[in-house]
Amino acid sequence: MERLMRASCLVAVALLAPLPAPAADYPVKPITLVLAYPPGGPADVLGRTIGKKTGEIFRQTFIIDNRPGAGGNIAAEHAARAVPDGYTLLLGDQSTLVANASLYKKLTYDSGKDFAPIAFIGTQANILIVHPSVQARSVSELIALAKANPGKINFASGGYGVASHLSGELFKSLAGINIVHVAYKGTGPATQDLIAGHVQMSFPASTSVIGHIKAGKVRALAVTTAKRTAILPDIPTVAESGLPGFDLATWHGIVAPAATPKDILAKLERAIIAALRDPGVREALSKIGEDIVAGSQEEFAAFIRSEAPKWKAIVKLSGAQLD
């Protein structure tokens, strides 16, 4: 009898539990887009720009939820544990969806299992910059200078394991040079010390240094992506400057908890890609150095799979371990 009563109670609770809205009606309430970065930065601008336009398409509000910290893991863990109903999404990148699996020994989420790709937004180049006093105006000249002065050239980064650090480690390995990594707490302090001449080179994201490049405070030698970036079309890639195969980019895409219904994922995909094709959105994102891809679920999933072994190898090469 007692077992029967318990079973009846469980059935009653299940019947009273709210059911997700049918996909045909989705969305019927605001959608939350979780960001792993604080307000005001390029990723925040990117998320708000896409969220606003996608919200207009859906006629619903996109709420931006900034959850910075732990290399993006706080935001990713929160999104991974959210109800898979299409109302909590994550602006993912190379850190949260690929690199952190190698950088951190203990993660409470598995990006490959806990997230479903929705749309591939695009890529952002990191820029190889040097202080104006550095006697190198090309990648080949910089490599020659480093070989002639082993251990005497420092490269700054925004912290261990971030794209600017791993770009430097990949450059160091492929060029066969001995340059010294100096980690800072963020891109801003690293760039300021480079401008002051305390370090000689760095690989920051394009948006953070465009103004300094134009002002002549730093010299841009190359971009880290396989193709040139639209924001600096005259700057060659590292690969075409003498290190073939060099390809490392900051990239962004939107994902949802893995169990989100496929028809809701399809609705989101269509709306986000339509937003990315909007002229106003494209102009806004180009100003922060984002080279838009507007890829489908399948394209984004394939891209993530292709990036995983590359970032794993670079992390191993750098020796970075964050826990």
C-alpha cells in the first residue's frame, strides 16, 4: 500500500510539472544568452548585437547574462545545466568549447556532450604586434632577430591559456625560436606594457589594438588566421609570411543545452543566421573585427570537431595547466 501511495504521489507531481511550450509556439517568453565575458568588451558587443536582432525576428526579448570568470567555465557550466527548452543559450568560443578541456583537469561540463551547436557566427584574428623600437618590419625579420637574441625577446599575453598566449607558443614552436612569455591579467595591461616598451611583442585580438596600430604606438606584422582579416586587409597572415600552416583564431558561435528539441534548434538557427545576414549587424560586427561566417548547425559542429585536436596540441605545447 505504501509503495502504491508513493507511486501515486510521483504521478501527481509529474502531472503538475510545467510542460515546455510546443516548438510551434516557440518562443513564448524572453531568451537568455549567457556570455563568459564582462559588459563592454568585444564579445559583449557581439552578443548584444546578435541578441537584439534575433529578438526582433522572434518578437521576443534577448536577455544578456554576463557571467565572467574561470576562463569561461562559469558561464559554460551554467548554460550546460540549464533546462533544455531553448530559453537559455551560450555564446561559445574556442576556450569554452575546445581549449578548456585541455587547460583544466576538472570541468563540470563536457562541451562535446552537453551542448548542441546552433550557428557559427565567425572568427576574429589575433594580431602579431611589436613595439616600434623592435628592428623588424616583417615576420621573417622578427624570427631572424629572435634567433640572434635567444631568450631576450618577451611576448605579452592577457593570461595563461588565452588565445594571445597560445598564439605566441605556436609561433615560438613553428619558428624554432626562444622567446619568453609574460602573462598579464588581461589584454589591456599587456598592451599598455608593450606600448611602454617593457615587452617587445604580443598577439592580442584585433579590436583591442586597431587604434594603437593606426596611431603608430605599435607595429602590426601579421594576423594569426589562415586568411587576411577584413578589418586589416593590408596586413599579411603569419602563414603567408613564412610559417605555413599557422592558423589560430578567436571564434564565436551559439550553442544550447544538448537535449534541446531539434525543431527549436532549427528555429534558432534560421533566426540567428538571418540576423547575421542583416546589413546593420554585419557592419556592427565588422567594426569589432569579426569576420562573419553565418554557418549552420552542421557547419559549426564540423568546425568544432576540426578545432579540437589543434587546440589540444597547442595547449600541450604551451605546458599551460590552470588547475
